[in-house]
Amino acid sequence: MEFLQDPFMQRALLAAVLVGITAPAVGIHLVQRRQALMGDGIGHVAMTGVGLGFLLSTNPVWMATLVAVVGSVAMELIRAYGRTRGDIALAMLFYGGMAGGVMLMSLSDSGSNANLTSYLFGSLSTVSDEDITAICLLAAFVLLVTVGLRRQLFAISQDEEFARVTGLPVRALNLLVAVTAAVTVTVAMRVVGLLLVSALMVVPVAAAQQITRSFAVTFVVAVAIGIAVTLSGTVTSYYQDVPPGATIVLLAIAVFVLLTLLATPLAGRRARALAAAEARCDLDVPVGRRPADDVKV
């Protein structure tokens, strides 16, 4: 446990835990809404914020948060109102965000390709005390939204029309999900990286769905998987000197494959048990007599 003696490793582990909690907590709503790649698009847009932070000599995390929030709101509005040209507009937003980040980084005096790489793929040694403060505050916001409004977010994730009929502010909640996803991307970029954060928002949720049936249990299991892979990947990166983001994502995919292999025979046995139960029910009904015959008018 000597790695706990290093201050930078303490910061990295704290950031990893927060990422492991927040990414699946938001990702479960994106998966239910079939917007699994939204985090990837926000990551592209957030690159402009990183480059702008270096250009203006401000904290890149806060600047990336601001730009990512604006970009996520634009993405949600395009999704809601864009009909024929929505996909083209989103593509221009994504690629423009990435190109803007690279350009701004090259124009700044303090920016370099090494700085950009650490934000794209994550870096343990570059997580500062200021970054930890920003990550803790942003993670608190994400948890406040995903836990405090879990029923409302579940409703719009399952059926927007039904949620609208019940009186929920669907448009406002959709924008809130987009903003929360943007904040989560900036929380995770120091550990996983902007290009890989979407995987951590989706893969733990997909893995949890292999062995769970209810939304609440899936939420809990996905967060547990997220914490496990981020901590394991961070420690592995420390000892093996490998990229933390790639290590974490590969571990998450390995967990998905393992749970899928375990769930397949269980699903087969469950299906056979259900078929046997239905067969027994059919045998209990006398020949020539239908259940409807027992109903008295």
C-alpha cells in the first residue's frame, strides 16, 4: 500500500472514485434514452474549453465545464428541434469543438501537445489540488441531480410523452440531463480522458443490465462496477506505468464480457423454468374446458 503515501496518487484515487460514481449515474439515463454516444460528443466540445483555459491562463476544468454545458444545451436543442439537418449540425459541433481545442492550445503560451494528450486520455500525475476541488464540487452537483431527481429522470428516460401528460417539465428535465452529462465529462477527463469518458458512462451500465432487471438495482450495480474499475485501473496504471484511461475502459469491457458469459446460461435456465411453469398450468386445465368457462356472467 505504499502508493497511498504519494500525494498525487491520493488525489488520483479520490478523483477515480468520484468518476466511478458519477459517470454510470448519468450514463444510465443516456443508455435508457438511446443517447449512449452523447458523452463522446460532449468530450469533443469540451476540448475547446480546455484550449481556452490554457489560452486565458485559467483552470481548464472550469473552462471546459462552461463550454461543455453550452455545447450540451446546443446538442439537446438540435435533438429536439432539428429534423432533417440535425445530424449534420451535431457533426459540425463535435468536430468544430475538437478542432477549436487543438487550435487554441497551439496559440497559448503554456499549452503543448503533452498537455493536450493528458486531457484526451487522462493522466494521474497531473491531477492538482485545484483540480480536485473542482472535481468534488462538480461531482456533488451530479449526485444531487441524479439522486434527488431520480424519479423524474426515470420517467422521461422511459417515456417522454407519458411524463409530459403527468405534468413533468420534460423540456427542462431534458436540458438538465444534458447539462449533467456535460459536467460528468469534465469530472472524468482528468482520469479517463475526454475521448474515453463516454465508455465509462455506458459500459458499466451495459454490464449491470446483464444481471439485473430493475432500474434501481441496475443503478447501484453500475455505480459499483464504475468504482471497481476506476480504482483498479488507477492502481494498475501506477504500478505498470500504462495509460489510466485505457486501462480503466479495458477493465470495464472485461467486466461486461464476464457478466455476459455468466448471464447467458442463467437466462437460458430462467427461460426453461418459465416454459415448464406455463406447461404445468396448461396441464392443470381439464381437456375441453377453457379458463374462460369458469367465469360466471
